Amino acid sequence: MSDIDERIIEEFRANAGQVGGQLAALKGEERDRTWATVVQHYPVFGDYEKTAGIRTIPVVELTRVHSGRE
């Protein structure tokens, strides 16, 4: 994952109230399994991956933070 991706994730974590949850970058087999599921349901992402060249598209997991207002 690139430095800019890490900085963006850290920025979202620092501003968790704006996104409503915690972000975690998926890595390795977990990232690959999740990406395969995304592409299976939304094939356009697979097309996009082909245009990305050698760059690995980051996959993040958003975990809901319960606000007590639900």
C-alpha cells in the first residue's frame, strides 16, 4: 500500500465521526478474498483493475461505531 493510502486511512480514523466507523486496510489473503468477492458482484471493478497496471487497488473495511442513537 502506498504512503498516500496509509495517510488517507489515518485521516479517516482521526475523523471517525465523519465516516461513522473505523477503517482498516485489508492485506494479503484477506484483501484478495474480499477483492474477488467485490469483482464477482461488481465486474466493473475487475475492468478497472486491468487498467491499474502493477498497482494493487487498496481494499478497506469499515466497521460501524455504535453511537447509541440507533
